[in-house]
Amino acid sequence: MSRTIKIEKKILEKNDVIAARLRDEFTKRKLAVVNIMSSPGAGKTTLLEETVKKLAGKISIGIIEGDIATDRDARRVEEAGADWVVQINTGGRCHLEAGMVEQALQTAPASLDILIVENIGNLVCPAGFDLGEDEGVMLASLTEGMDKPKKYPGMYRACGTLVINKVDLAPVLEMDVGEFEREALTVNPKLKLFRTSAKRGDGLDEWCGWLGSLVKSE
Amino acid sequence: MSRTIKIEKKILEKNDVIAARLRDEFTKRKLAVVNIMSSPGAGKTTLLEETVKKLAGKISIGIIEGDIATDRDARRVEEAGADWVVQINTGGRCHLEAGMVEQALQTAPASLDILIVENIGNLVCPAGFDLGEDEGVMLASLTEGMDKPKKYPGMYRACGTLVINKVDLAPVLEMDVGEFEREALTVNPKLKLFRTSAKRGDGLDEWCGWLGSLVKSE
């Protein structure tokens, strides 16, 4: 077991070196960067589609889509109106690494205000890999149940912001969004909180307003 | 990149050796073994609670609960009436490995008919680690959306059985369970299919009947 941990440590250290280089590059470009992580199917891409529609014309948005396979998420956010989109297919790997983002960034236009990285749908592994972002955002679907913060503490601690999505289902699930938030705050008391239904539109103004506030002045 | 892949291959090969040993041990014990995998919050533990309640007194069920942290799933299935329960906390690791199951098995009574392993909630990494099971079962929550089979093909191909859970939400999600099944079959045409609502009780008779059919005669 100790051998395995040592190997992982090496990979993580290598990732941190590239992430630090990326962070410098983002600063040079005055580019705000957000890394969105969640379980599969929590609604990351739907949230991004609605985000892009709301912010189009006001902020120049670039999106990196991370998926194991398919390019449908890239096509979806491109059709929604994102200014620049790259699909990364990891071909089986369970998380994005800083090196993948660095490579994708080479074709990004200088005019971008914000870069949103949609990570692989996985509540475990992506938490360990710094991508040089300004903010890690966790998207939780209300349907996952409120035991998840304590069961996946690494992810909840790695992120500064928690968006609870699919709040339109609260009545049918008989769930209290406030209780979910309280559970999350016991694991990470510093979380900024948003409640959204990307499908119905709840909370998108607050979420987009906050994203807009991350943009770095010229 | 190639170095990383080589390392992973080594870990997988080591796992395969232990899995083969485990498979021999399961045969010797006449123990049927199922490895249940899913995204976080798809409803694995709720399904197991209901399964245990239905089969108690007819079949002797052992359960290994895999979680990164907490022992609440073990307590839940124990209270439901499982005959033997072990909680494995991986402390951050994203999947169970055969060695963890082999260690847990040491305290299992010889009287068990079936062993159900609830893997870490993760639609990527557990697919790569054989636990010596007779059958890999994927639990998909309808809420995840039907693009998941093509986006997580490794998991859908690694399993022989697909249980689509939370079908009670189909009307409110405006989703067609049959379409989800067709999507899954395009990725793995050999999948055995079940539809359940662990919460409302749909499909539990079929599911439990099938589990019962796996039991090896004395």
C-alpha cells in the first residue's frame, strides 16, 4: 500500500508544478478560472448552457469540457454561445490534470474574461488535482442525498463554493435544501452557497452575478 | 503519461492476482458474490436495505460497505437485518481493491449464501478493479440523465447487470426509462436489465428473485 501512495504523491507533485505555471499564465492573461466538479449527472453542463446564455455579450466565456468519452458536452455549450470551447477526452482517466488544461489553453484567444473548466463527473479523484483555478466549485444535485458531504469530505473541503442544483425537485424528494447546506457547512464552514435549478431557472441570476464578479479588471 | 499508465497497469495486475485467489475462495465457500457500483447518491444503500428486508430469513446475506469516510451505510444495512456487515473506509481512495475484500472476508461466517459488495460511489475507477465477483451490477439513477452510458462506457461495459433506480421520478423528470435502457444497450448489448424504485418498492421482487437465483446449491 505504501508504494502506491508514494506513486500517487509523485503524480500529484508533478501536477502541482504545472498548476503553478498555469496560475502564472492565468494571471498574465487576466483570466478568471473556475473548476467545476460534481458527480455524474448533477447538471454541470445544463448549468453551463444557461450560464453562457445569460452572460453572452457581457463577458467572454471559454469552456474546457472534460469527459472520458464523447464530445456532446462541448457541442452543447458551443451551441449555447460560448466564445471558445475545447473538449478533452481522457479515454478512461477519472480526472483532469493541469497538463491537459495547459495544452488546451494554447489555442485560447487573449480576449477571454473567464475560463470555466468542467471536470470529469466524479466526486473523488478530481479534488486532488489543482488546475491553477481561482475557485473550485462543487455542484451537488439535491437527488444525491444529504449524507454526501460527510461521505465525500475531500471534495467538499477542496472547493470554496457549493452550488446545490435541482432544487425544483425538493418537494417531490421531500428534502430540505437548508438541511443539505447545514450538513455541507459542518464539513467546510467556509463554503459560499448557491441554490439553483438549471432546468427551471432558479438562482441563475445570483450564480451568474457571482461569476461576473470574478472577472479581473483590465 | 506513458509512465503513469505503466504504474496503473502494475497495480491492476497485482489486483488481478488477489481477485483470482478470492474467486477460488468464494467457490470453496459456495458464496455468490455481487459487486454493486454507481455514482454517489444513486441509491445503492437504500436498495440494499430493501433487499435485505425482503430476503431476510430466506437467504443469509453478507454485505461489505465501501466508503471513503463514515460507517453510516454499514449501520443502515445492519439495522435492515443483514447477517454480516463490514465497513471498509478507504480514507480517500476512489475504489475498492481485491485485497481489501480479502481482508474483510476473514471474519465472514461460513453460513453466508450471498455477499454483496457496495463499492465507492464513483462511475469511473471501480470498473477497473476485479473483486472476484460473479456479477458486476451497475446502479444508475434515472436523475443522472441518459447520456451517461456513452459518457462512462467503461463502467457500463464492465457490468453484466444494469439496475435503473428512482423510476418513480420518471414523470416529474419527463424521462422515458425505455430510452435509457436502449442507450445502455448500445454500449453493452449483453446487459441484464432491472427497473426499480427502492424508495417506492417498484421492481424489488424481480431484483430479489434474480439475486436469489445466484445462490449456489449446497
